Amino acid sequence: MAAVLPFAPTPAFASANGDDVGASIIGGTDATETHGAVRLLTYYRDLGMTARCTGTLVTVRGVTGVATAAHCVSDLTTAEALPATDIQIQYGSTVLTQLTTVTASRVEVYPTWDWGTGDDPVADTAVVALPAGLHLTGIPLGDWAAVGRRVKLLGWGKTTIDATEPPAVLQQLSSRITTPDACATAPAITAGEICVDQAPDGGAACFGDSGGGAESRRGNQWVLLGSASRQTTEDCTGPTVYTDATYYSQWIGQVLTNNQPHHLRHVATGAADRFMSLVR
């Protein structure tokens, strides 16, 4: 059975410091630069502020915001975006204790995101807008996420399944995009998603790493190709499904530059529970 990359936000999985117990990039190494990676803190009424996800600073036409997974910033009942005041962004360093924390100014999830119900694309993608005056610069969105392309995975989650604390340093792992059929047990990969293989030594993204970037080199710069969505196995020993940021690049750019809200369709009762139950 597939596994969603963050642990479900339930009291059983929350540690005293508000960080979910889970694992992230297993087999990775300390990142030498941020590559635009940020850490996301999400407020839930029953849990308080929890650290569950990663995101990537992206810049489109001079405007910078955070690209991440929709399930990181969605209401667990409706799938609507959580209020901006419930989302904090930590940025500016590869060292956990040196991160700067700000509150989001706006949160948008893709219009058809519905916790993976139905036969249409999962569309597990979201944009978190930054408060005015930060003047941050992110990385560009990529133009094509081709099979075989080498990628660097980044994440702020834990580094072993048994870990109870986040890593002291941002983690990175080298991998490559593989064929969609390798992620067929996720459940089946949909349009707008890519399958990222395990590293040769078995390293992979895992629980807590949702929204973290899969980046690739384009000339002398890094570009974003995808954001982590869900695993293909319960123990993170298989490939990982990433939302294809190049597929949704037009929407991401419109949200960042036009400030236009989007409205969700009806979401069936219990859809979030079914989506998140894959990790319980």
C-alpha cells in the first residue's frame, strides 16, 4: 500500500516539540546550500503548530513564493487551503537553528485538489505566498521533467524511520526520474506526476518530506521539476511520486503574479482520512 509522505497529523504521532515522528530523506547527506528549500510549519487546532513538510522558494516573473504539496496546507475536512495565519515558513539556512521564521501571507491549493479521490489527476500542489518586504529570490521552474533526468532531492524531515527529531542540517540525495510504471502502486500515478527512483544505495524520500523539491541543473542554475507527494511502499523502500512542477507551472505562475484565488469543487466526507490513512 502506498504511503503519504508526512505522517498523519494525529496526537499519536506528535512529539512534545511539535515535530511529527517520521522519516525524511533516508541515505542523504548534509546539503551544502539551500537550493531554495524551506521548512513549513502547519497549525492544527488539536495539535498546535507541527513541522511536517518542506517547500521550495520559486521565482516567476520577479515574484517569489513557496511551491509545496497541497496536502501539507489543506484543511483535513474540506481540502480547502488553510488560513495563511496557520502556516509558517522557515528559510535562509541549511542549519536548523539558523532558520528565519515568517507567517505566510496567502495559501492557494490547486482548484481540483480533493485528497486524491476520483480518476482525474491528483494535483497535489500548492503555493504559499510570502509576506511583503522579504525580497527573497528562489529558483526557476523547470521546463520538462523527462525520464532519465538526474535530480537532487531536498528535505527537512527526519533521516531514519525511528527518528524523533528533525535533522540539524537540510538533507539532500541524488536520484533520477524513472518510468511511471515504477510508481504504479502509489496508487497509480496520474497526469501531472513523475516517478523518482530510489538512489543506487537505496536512499529515498520518506515520511515528513512532503513538498520537498526534486531539482535539476539547467545550465549554471538549479530548476524545480517536482514536489514530493507520496511513497510507493509503506517502508520507503521504493520510488516516490512527485507532483510535476513543470506540468503545473502556468498555474503556479498565475497564483504568484496575479493574486487570484481559486475555488475548490465539492470534496466527499472522509476523503482526507482515506488519503492520510495510508501511513497509519
